[in-house]
Amino acid sequence: MDYREAGVDVEAGRAFVDKIRNLVHRTYRPEVIGGLGGFSGCFHLPSGYTEPVLVSGTDGVGTKLKLACELNQHDTVGIDLVAMCVNDVLTSGAEPLFFLDYLATGKLNQDQLTQVVAGISAGCELSGCALLGGETAEMPGFYPPGVYDLAGFCVGIVEKSQMLDGSQVQVGDIAIGLASSGVHSNGFSLVRKIVETGNFNWSDSPEQVAGKNLGEVLLTPTRIYVKPVLAARAAGVEIRGMAHITGGGLPENLPRCLGEGQSVRIDTNTWPVPAIFQWIAAAGEVSPKAMFETFNMGIGFVLLVPPEQAEQTISWFESQDIAAYAIGEAIAGSGGLLGIPD
């Protein structure tokens, strides 16, 4: 016997690396040292920093991958993977420098996984970071045929004096919500359960999402906020806190960017809730409280800014084609989020 008979095709693995080489190279920044294929990726720290701080983040895509596999559409989940990591790193004020991925599957399907890597490459370009390396693991008997899993890892950099850690937030600061592109990458176990128990199909086009089907809408990739947020700071917008609205929704994530003795009060009537969330709530009979604790409800990222800069901030992001809304303010409190419906 040999490794191929055991289910691992080493030659196919080498061919896959060659196939994705150009996708990786097009993400490279000047600081990348060497190329694809080494035991490690090397990166020279950018110049111009007095006290550089490295910021890291890691995440996955979750059961959204099952939807991608069922619909045989794999070109967007790579963007999700990058977005989940770089948006987290961004909340410290850091610029993402490089990204690594881990891809595991039962049997290597080059066409399928090339689509995945194409999405990862696109996500890196959207966030300005280099796809520095990764690992593709063929694990027969562990994953069923056609199934794969993804994990990502990102490193960013920020000047220590510009780093956000909650201490900059002041009572009275305005919470500016940046629109999400949809469900992003959270809550898919609930979505899949609703579709399964309600005998819906991914090809259904309910009234709330007229013109598209559920699969199309739900596979819309997570929005990457890196470039417009960093550009806003460079343009003079004083951002005092940031939160990436992922699993746990606004109630869990928004308070994470606050300082001691602070809470946030929001008004859920200040932004339009996208139609897909209205469908999920109706189809699954999900309570408003559970919806807000599971999904982003149309707000994918939140900034805390001084009151006098609220309008300027909203105008800035609207000029970048990102809808922005004043959704609440920081108040004195013991942490937590006020204003979520029961």
C-alpha cells in the first residue's frame, strides 16, 4: 500500500499549490519576504512606527460552510474567513499585515478549493493584507467527501499611542453603526434549522427577499470594514472605540469596546433591518430578543465618536458607499447594552 491508497494524494496536493500560486502572489505587500512553498512565511515590519504593537486574531466561518457545500458555491466563504479575522483586528485600530489559512478536507477537490482560495485572496486584497501562507490538510475518513473546514489567522500592526482599548471612550460618545451586507457569518445553525424544520429550500424566493433566492442572500460575504475605517482615522475622524458585531450580536459585542463604568443605550428604530432578518424572524418564530442576540440585524460594525463628529462620520462612510447611522450613545453604567427589545 501507499499514501494514495490510504486516501491522501500528495501529487494532487502539489498540483493544488501550483494552481493557487498566482492567487496568493497578487495579495503580496512589499514587506513579504520570499514566496509560497516554504515551511513558514516571512514578513518585514513596516517602517515609520515608534512603538509598534502587533495585534492578532483568528476565526472561522462556521456552519455557513454547509450552505456553500450544499449549493456548490465556494467563491465567497473565503472572503468571510478573512473578514471575520481582519474586522476583529481592526477594532484595536490595527492595520492588517498578513493572513494565513488552514483548510482541511476529506479528499482534495482542486476546483472546489481553488474557488475557496480565490475568495481568501479577494478578502486579503479588500483588506490590504498579504496572504502569507497556509496549510491544506487531506484527512480521509475524518471529513465526508466534498466537505471542508476553514480557519484563518491574521496579524496587524498599530502605533501604541493610537491603539484603542476602551479607555478612550467617554460618556456621551455617539455609537455609529455601519451597515452589514447581510447575515455575515453568524447564526447559520439557527438559519439551517429554520429551513430544515419549515421545509423551505435554498432556492425559495420569499416575499421579503423578492428578486433573489435564500441561498444567494445568505451566501453574501461578510463586509470588510478595514480600508474605509483606517482611511476615516487618517482623515481626522476621532474614533474612540470599535466593535465588530459577530456571534452574540449587538448585546454581546458592542459593550466589549467600552471603558470601566460605561454602558451603551441604543435605539433600534434608527436603522432599517434588512429583509432577510425579517424573513428569519417570521419563518422561525424567533423573538426580537433572540434575533438581536444571534444576528447583527443589519449593523456589522460600530464606531464610538465624539458627539460633534457624528454627522461628519456618517457622511464619510456614506461617501464610501457604506450606509451609517447614529444608533445610540455611551452612558454611565456597569457594562451591557440597553434598548434591545424583549
